[in-house]
Amino acid sequence: MATHVGVLGLGKMGLPMARHLLDAGYAVHGFDVRPESVEAAAAHGVTVEKAPADVARNVSATFVVVGFDDEVLGACLGPGGVHEGAAAGDVVFLCSTIAPDTSIQVGAALAAQGVKVADATLCRAEHAAVDGTLLVLCGGEPEVFTDWDAALRSFATDVRLLGALGAGQVGKMLNNLLLWINVVANAEALRLGKRLGVSQEELIPALMLGSGANWALGTWHKPRPMPWAEKDLMICMDYADRVGLPAPLSGLTREAMKKLKQDKAVTTENGAEASMQAMVDAWEPTLGGTQQQ
């Protein structure tokens, strides 16, 4: 008999995860507020439920893949939420990028019902979700990840336990801080390179061989949605303030990301996500000669 699992949020990350779970032999129940996401999930074999509580009622583990803290709290603890359907011994994996305190809040609330909560945050972006090559940064009880290792590895090639509940969110927060810093630095460097007349097609592969190589640069030509950048950086700034740590790059990067998102939006057509290179090409369209002193 197939093990039943749930996915809350059937969008660009959740739907590929659900598909990999189905391919691995799990029976997948899902929920999303968007009709188009529900329709797509049903077409792939997901049993669509009417509320998060209905998902939790029918599964042993639920993967929460929604966008923001308030959505996690609503899906888990609000009316019709997981808490109304989950039973003692069930597990809830928080895959969303949220504040560590939010993970701990959900964990404390559901612990009263005997439900275990764990961080299972997702790294490497949408194309890795599609390919089943995500990195999952985890926080929670080790036995939870031992018991559910096969499910996690249906959509991830790397699963790393960083500590207790909340630690996975800290790991994702720091991952995203480095990501957005690199995105800003890459955009500045490549726009400068193009303005100085260096071919981007030659420059990017060359830079990837050097000490300036980074994941964001290596995926520069892939579509890159960035709706959560400011939220990610605000979480970093908040927690840096809490521990009295100066974090000037977080603030500078947040302001730079606002401008990058405006620039990138100009290159987005028909609702399709543009790559970062499309933005560079749009704003630096003419190659000049290499500048001489």
C-alpha cells in the first residue's frame, strides 16, 4: 500500500515536488488556492483536497510549500488548517522560507497534538525542483529525517540536517543572503563588462573558471523569478539586529535588489520570467570597444 503524503502549495516548487513524490510511489494529496494550480496538479495524479485540514487528515506527512510567513501560519494553524486534520505521529515539513521564529511557533502549536514539525527548506531554485536536484536544509529531530529520507530524496539530491527546529530556516536565510549579494554583484560586473566591450558569451564561462565563480552566475541564463528577495533580506537584517551584528551588505543588497527587479521587469514579456542576462542585454544593448587610457 502506498504511503500518503501531502503538499500544500502546488506552484512552481510544490507541483514538481508532488510529481517526484508520485513517481517515487507515494500517494499525493494536495491543496492550493489557485484554480490553475489545482487543475495542473490533478492532471498529474494528485488527489486535490478542499482545505489543508483535509490534506492532513489523509496523510502521514505534509510538505508546506507556500510563500510567506502568514501563509504558513494560515495553512498550519488557521481555520481549516493542518491542525484540524493532523493526528499524533504525523509530520509537517516546513519547506517555505520563513523566519526561524515562525517555524518554532508552528512546532510548539502542533506539538500539543503530538505532531512533529521540521524545517525542510529548499535551495537551488525552480529548475532544480523540476529536475529533482534540490538541496534541502533541515532543522528538527534527526529521526524524522531518517524516517522520511526516501520522500525527501525523491526531489532532492542533498539533504543536510543543521540542528533543531529553526536551524533549517537559519541555513536558508544565510543561503539567500549570499545568493542575492551574488546576483547584485554579478549584474554590476556584467553590465560593466558589456559596456567595456567584452562579449558576455565569452566572459561568463571564463569567470566561472575563476575565483569569482558562483551559483547565481552559473545559472545566469536561466529564468530567475525574484519575488521574495526583499523579504529574505529583511529576515537577515532583523536577526542581525537581534544579536547586535552589523550587516551593512544586507541593507545595501536589499536596496540594489529593488532596482534590479525594476530593470528586470522591463524585459519580462507576456508574463514569462526573463533571465538575468536578458536584463543586462536590455540595459547595455550596445557593445563599445574596450576602453583605453
